[in-house]
Amino acid sequence: MSDSRIAELRETANEAVVAGMYSDLAEGNGEAVLATLSPQIRWTVTAGLPYGGTYVGPDAVASNVFARFTTEWVDFAVIPDELFGVRDVVLALGHYVGQRRETGKAMRARFVHVWRMEGRVPVEFETIADTHTMVAAMS
């Protein structure tokens, strides 16, 4: 098998892993997403958000990111519109939606997610998001 065909299969497999995680999120199965991540995942949230920063490990992601979405937002959703795989990186373009519990304000904010993979396992994640729209819903 040629090197380019091997790379193509790896890209397809990586995109499938990421697509599966978004599907799990849509079904409310955050545990399945966390189980897919590397035990040493580096998860970076845009600095402009109150919980911005880098969290290491699925437990840190669960408590510092996922838990906040469920406790601070009503009907929070992560909706990918497009996925692009290039070697060991998958990019997702999409949007967040939800209503802030504290303020009752709704938001729809664009994002780019960068997934870095090793052997079809996410080892790094970064969200680049429209923090202005999200923070406006928070205040």
C-alpha cells in the first residue's frame, strides 16, 4: 500500500473518531467522549472565557469544562458543521448554542476546534471561539 493511501486512511479514521465524539456529545454521552481521550489529553479552552486555560487529563476536562456546560447553561450544544482531516490533525468548524442559566440570555457562537491525534486517539484539543458572544450571554 502506498504512503499516500496509508495517510488517507489515517485521516479518514481520525475524522471518524472526532465525528463519533461529537455524536456522543449530541446524545448527552460525555462519558464516552472522555473515554475516547488520551489519559494525558491537553485540553485548551479560549483564554477569553472564565474557564479558559489548559486542562490535562480526562478528569480535569470533566470537572473544569464539561461540568460547567451542564451547570451554567441550559440546552448547551456543540454543533460541528464541517470536519477537515490533515494527517494527524482534525479541524472542526461549528457553533455553540445555549442559554445562560444566570442571565437567561441565549447565545450562538462560532468555533474552530483543533484535534491533534496519535494512533486515532485525541492527545490535544484547542477551541478557538467567539468569546465576545459567549461572555455577552454571561453578563
